[in-house]
Amino acid sequence: MLAAWFVLSLILPSCYVSSDTAVGTVLLESRHHHFTTIIRTVRDVLGLHMSLTKVTIDDAHVLFMKSTAAHSVAQAVGFLKRHGVGLIIGPPDADFGEIVQKICEEQGMAYLSFYYDPAVSSGPKTFRLYPSRQFEELVEYLFKYFHWNRFSIVYSKTKSLRDAHTFIRNGLPDVAFVEIDDTENSSKNRYLDAAKQVRKFHNEDYGNRFTNKVLLELDLNSTFGFLDAALKLGMITADNWFYILGTDNVEYGTEPYSHNMMRLTVTSQFDEHVLRTNSSFHSLISKVEDGKKRFLNNQECLHDLVCFHDAIMSVGLVENHINGGNISKHFHGITGPLRFDNYRMRSDAYFHVLEMGVDGRQIDTGLFRTKAQEKELTFSMRDKQLPNTHESMMEETKTQRLLKVISIEERPYVIRKNLPNGATVLEGFCIDLLDRLSHDLNFEYKLTIMPDGKYGDQVNGTKEWDGLIGELLKGEADAAVAPITVTAHRLEVVDFTDPFLQLGISMLMRIPDEHKTSSSFLSFLWPLSPSIWMYWCLVSVGSVLAVTTSAILSPREPSRKFAIFNSVWYLTCILLRAGSGFNCQSASNRLISTAWWAFTLILIAQYTANFAAVLTVDRKTLPFNSFEELGNQSEYEFGTIHGGSTMQFFMYSRLETFRRIWLRMQNMSKSVFVSNNHEGVQRVLAGKYVFLMESASLEYELTQHCNLTKVGNVVLGSNGYSIALPKGSKWRDRLSRQILDYNEKGIMMMMKRSWWKKTPQIEECEEKAAETKKSLGMDKVSGIFGLLAIGIFTGLIVALFERVVAEADRERMIRRREVFALKQPRNDKRNQ
């Protein structure tokens, strides 16, 4: 069928070309020298039919430019126009092609391009052979089919985002754009730096949980440069998937990357294997093989050869369209049906989806085809059915590694969520753990929720078990992933992995009703701690004694004036800022009075400031703070999950305190046991009930309810939540190693933080409910006590100094009197 279309395509153009059509092209000498061989090959293959199609392409009409300067291109196009060239076929370079296109439009020349160009507006004689619009549709279909919801786009700085503009237009929310600086002064490590950015984007949220998807919008050389850098960084693995836009083949040049089952995907307008097996194209392929040594890159040249071949075949359609002929006519080229629409763009498209298989060989995995007249679009993928493809390998592996997993609905481990469309999904910590384990260990799972919500306990003391443990023993499940605790009795019948969460037993209770501090008779003393009041009394006595002592020592102060009672009254008046009727005469008492005044001023200010804070806040106290006090009180009931590990801990404990708690739970009038954590929390919220539960689940409940609290800091036991498996399961060691790896890398802690988050209501509650204010302690006011002590000590030193000085003055006065008394009789005798 294809051969018949090929022969027909060589004959039909003669019906639409009335005269010889000279075709020319403008190329770059530095990039497109291989086109010399391509043009000769096409001319030789189609030479027998050139006379029928009346299309000629002479060597003189193939111009190689040394630069992309607009004036040079204008001279070249003018030269071709003067020499009778009616149509210019553009170069394979999009940037250079745009320059040639604009010059052709200015000079009224017909122009035919065969590269990707998303622009719609163009001149009346500009035609686009590459189906750009259909290619964008294909990419969107592939993204949806492959579930590419998060990926990186790597592009060059010089060419910017040409092909990927449609992805930006669609506004994909989880796309990272990585630019490679390919300018002249760019770094030698530009590809390595770009690969590191891609790896960082992939690891920052997901680690190695999902496949790293990368879209490479680079030319062929830059594509291989980036893949070389990825190879150095260890990114050529099955966890990395590259969709390459700069090539349409995964066989040539990809040998270094064909190991480790790395996934490469490309789209092509033709399949080389089809060309080789079709007799109509044998001569074309043989020309390619003969000129292979002269080609810069066999892969790139084969693509240019096919596109240029179809461009030559489209000349008749272009002439027919310009002359106002029937645009519905078409030919069949190597890239599929050749037809232009009213906008002079190709209306039909034919794309192959090619993939590098797990063995490194190229596989044609899909087909995308459009027929404009029939308004038909076909998109079919066979990657899941064909052997050696990544999808088929994963499907086969998933079938072999399908685990039947059971769990129970328990927040935040497994939560049922209703979507707006009415569907129901499961989420939670255990779901995230399952997803990560299934990806890293390459297995699929089918999750079933146990309706009774039981973890597993022996039925009436028999060998039969209920709940999750019972399902494992019956062979109905391969694993139980839930907040299930390892106990000695359970370990006798099933295996457990290493714990994924460490925990113990704690007490959860409702915060007691608030008691107003204003009801206490001595509440006015609460702003200051008892130690401050005690030290205040001591320093007050000391200050009174200091004032009295200073008055005794200092000769300037009458001792009767500052006797004990007068000193008390004097200092009290300073405290109350009232007049006492006493005025200090000595420097020592003035110094002590100043220190006492400063001390009382600051202490009163501190008292006043803390008074409002303490006496207006409700003081919450707990009736007990330990398991021993819990067992001795009778106001609160307490219980745990029936048949759970916490109940078994108290049941089999030999410690007197825990035995007493167990007997109390057994002998209470109504059952204090609950079926799950949710029921226990509701009983705590409803009244005076203490729920004994695992600390990990207790921590979560504290983030969900404002009025719940943990009693004390005591955590009994040292256990953990583990995955339960049937005895002898081959998955035990694999799961344990992976869980240990998550714990060592902190991945488990990150997953826990994402679910043990405080709700907005809790945060608002914490902001409004200030912490219970403590009385002001000595550590806050010790400075003013020190200040007073220094004042008293200095005052006493000054008083002693005054006493010493006064005594010295008195001695001098006595001596003077004695001297005067001795001199007086002598003077009397002289006068006589």
C-alpha cells in the first residue's frame, strides 16, 4: 500500500505544475554542509520523475552562507530570485529559517519550511511542512498518557523555550525550568550544573520516591552533552526518564546510555525500520548508506534527508495552492500524507512514538495520526503489550508483586476522604508509607479496610485470632499496615518488620474545668513567689536594724529618734510614699533610706505588673500526674482499647501499680474499654475519663483538640508500630531494610510531620489561651535585693566612719580643754 502511494506521489504532481519550477535553498556553511549529499541523493532518487514533476534544483541554486546577517541573506534570496528560482526551501535550523522566511516574504518569494514553527500568521506564500499544531497535541496526549504531572524542562539560553511554549501556556503547576548557558563565554560545566539542578528539583520533595522525568529541548549535540553529565551523576538509571525533542531516533549515539534500563522517549515522523523494509525506499536508503561516511551525524542527516525529500515532493502542492488550485489534493510522502490547509500549514500528521527498550534497542510503541478532511484523530499506544518496553516490564513485575494489604481506618494513619465528585479515596500516614515502599521495592498493592476495626486478639482464649492478625493467619492478606504494636503473643503467630514509629503508653485526659484564682483569700500574694515574700521580710527586718544601728553609731543622729519602733514606722512610710515626721541627719541613714526607697519602688512596680497577669488568668491543675496517682484516685474512670496491646500490657504486668490499674478497669461498673482510638477520645471529651493509649497516637490527638492534655511525662514501655506479615514471609527482610533506611535518612520523620500537624483551630486556640502565668521568682528580682544589701552595708560603713570621726573630734576637744585648763592658772598669776 505504501509503495503504491509512493509511485502515485511521483506522478500526480505533473497535473498541477504547468511549467518548470526552479527550487533553491539557503543554508549555513558551518552547520549544513551535509546537505550537499542530501540534495544529490534526493535528486538521484527522484531524477527519473523530475521531468514529470517539472521541478529542478540545480547546484547553483544551493547557497551556503557564512553568517546569518540579514543583509547577506537578502542578497542570497535576491540572487536566487534573479536566476528564476520560484520557491525557496528553508534550512533545518529554526532560528536561521525565520530570517530566510522574512526576507522571502519581503521579496515576494514562496517559502517552504520543514521545521517546528508554532506561529500561525505568515505571508501568503509561506508554507509549513512540519505539522507543529499536531505535534503540540501529541505532546499533550503523551503527558496525560504517561502521567507526567511533575517534570523538568531543560533548554538552551540561545534558543530559549521554542518547542515547550505550549507547556508554559498550559500553566503546568509543577514544572522546573533549567537553562543551559550555551553562549560563547559559558562555563565548561554547564551541562553538569544543569543536571545537578534537575536532580535537586526531583529530590527536594520526593527524594527517590518517583521517577525523575526530564524534557530535553536541546539540539542533538547539547542533548548528548546533558546525557553525558547525567551519566557522571548516576542519573542513567531506571528511575530517570528523558523525553527528547532534539532527535527522532534512540539508536544512533545512545550506546553509552543504553544500560541500567534508562528510559528514553522520542517522537518521529518516520520509522527507519519501515524505510528499510519497504522496497520503494531501497534506493534512498542505499544512498544514505553510501554517503554515511561524509555525513556529520547519520541520525541527523537521515532526518534532514527524509524532510527534504518530502519538501521536494510538496512543491507541486505549493504551486497548486498559490495558483488557486484544489487544496484538497494531496500526496503521500515518507512522513505521511502531504496536504496544506487554508492557512498554508500541514493539515495531516503522522507521528511515531519511539522508546529505548530495557535491552537498549529502539521500539515503536505508539502512533499519532490526524486526518483533517475526515476530522479523525488516532492515538494508540502499544507499550504495555510489546515485549522489552518499560511499561510491559513494570506491568509484568506488578502482576508478580501484587500484595494484598489490610488495614483499619484510624486517624491519622488511614483516613477516608470524600472528593467533590463523590468519589472516596484513602489517605494518611500509612498510605504514604505504602506508596513509598511500593515504589522503592517495586511492588503493587491492593488495600482492604477491615470493617470491625480490630487489631487482633485471641478469641476467648482459643488459638483463633480476630482482626488484622486473624486475616493474616487465614491467608486472606499478605501484610497488615496499620498502627499495630508488636507483642509477645502476636509475635508467636505472625512476623513483624522493624518498627516504623517508636512509642510507649501515655495518659490522655480532658483539661479540668477552670478554677478562678480570685476565689482564694491569699490570691493577692500570687504575683510574687513565696521566696520573694520570705526574703522581703528578712530584708525589711535587716533594714530596720540597719537604720537603728546607724542612728546609734552616727553622732549626728539621736538614737531615741530612730528606736526600733520609730525605724519600722519610718521605713513603712517610705514604702507607702507617705510622710513619717522623721528626717535623717546622718549621711549613713540617708544612704540606707535611699536604697530602701529604690528597692520598694522597683518591687512594687514588679508586683503591680504581674498582678494583672496572674490574677486574671485561670490556673489549670491536674488531679494526678502519674500512673500511681491514677490508680489511687476514684474521681476519674480510665480504660484502653479492648484487645489492644495497651490492654495486654496492663493485663500481663507484674508490677503492683499496673496490676491495680488493671483490676480497677476490670471491676468498674460499666465497661471502660473502647473499640478504637476515636471512641476513646470521644469519651475523654465527654467527661471524666482517662484514655490509656500509645504515645504516637496521643501526640496526634493533641494537635487536633484544644482541651486535651497529656498527663505527666511518663511513657511506659518502649515499643513501636510495625508491619505484620505471615510467618516466613519473603517480604519481611526487604521491608525492614527499607524502613531502617527511611529512619536513618529522616524520611519517616518528614512523613510524620506532614500528618502530625496542628490544625488552624489549635493554633488559634494556643494564641488566645496564654500560658498559665507563674509567680515572679527570685531570679527576676534578685538584683534589687542586692542593691538594698549594698545600700545597707555602705550605710553601716559610713555610720561607723562617722562614729570614728566623731570620737576623734571628741578626743581632740578634750585635749584642748585640758591644755586650756593648764594654761589658765599661769595667766591668772601673771595678771596678779
